Amino acid sequence: MKNATQLKTLLKDLFSSQSLAVLATYGSGQTYGSLVAFAATDDLKSLLFATTRDTRKFDNLTLNPMVALVMDNRANQETDFHQAIAVTATGSVKEAGASEKDLLLKLYLSRHPYLKEFVTSPTCALLKVDVDTYYIVNNFQNVMELHIKQ
């Protein structure tokens, strides 16, 4: 079992090597999955992603802010059964507030500079997940939890 410092290092390494996550939302009686470009704050308390306001995911988030984001480093090879790491982050999402938006936008664009036109469009929302828990799985059976205090 790894301690919190080791788990945070593992998460930072994984997040720096991966650009995409699967976002799980719920709305209108149905779960929904979306691929999103994400960024993590240095303290791991928040994950960021962007979407236009006229999407199903944004509608779902408006109805129910509870989400899960899944990130992994799989290569779709047999070695994944022993080497891949998958992380599920659970928490609640809200649109970045005016007081923090510039800082969060800068962080997001440092990871995804090619999305500048998209994320700065007036129809786009920069969203922040306040993470409650990270569930880290390796060897497809070893599960560790890291609880984040906001």
C-alpha cells in the first residue's frame, strides 16, 4: 500500500502523460460518457475540462453536478494486465468562477494550447471538478483510495 505522498506523485505522473479522460454524467434517467481533454491543478484538488453549453453533458451537469472522470495509461497490450494504471476521480462540477477563471484557463491552456479558440469561445464553459476521492487501480485488482480535502 502506498502512502498519500506516493499516490499523489503517481497521479501527477499519470496526469502529465495523459491528455484525455472519460467523463461520466447522469441526466434524464440515463448515464452518459464523454471524452474530454483535462488538466489537473497542482494540488490535485481540481480537474478541469471544457465543453460548449449546448451539449448533452452540459445539460446533465446542470441537472446533476456529481461526476466521475476516468484516466488511464493503457496501451491495449497484454502487458496492461500487469502494468496499466486506471484512476477514477469522483466529485462535483461547477463552472469556473470569475475570480479564478483566468488562472484556471491559463493552467488548462498550458496542457491544451491547441484548444485556445474553443475554450475562449463565448459558447464554451470551463468546468472545474472539486475532487472528493481518487480511486487508483493497478494490476486490475489492487485498489487504493486517496481522499482529497477541499
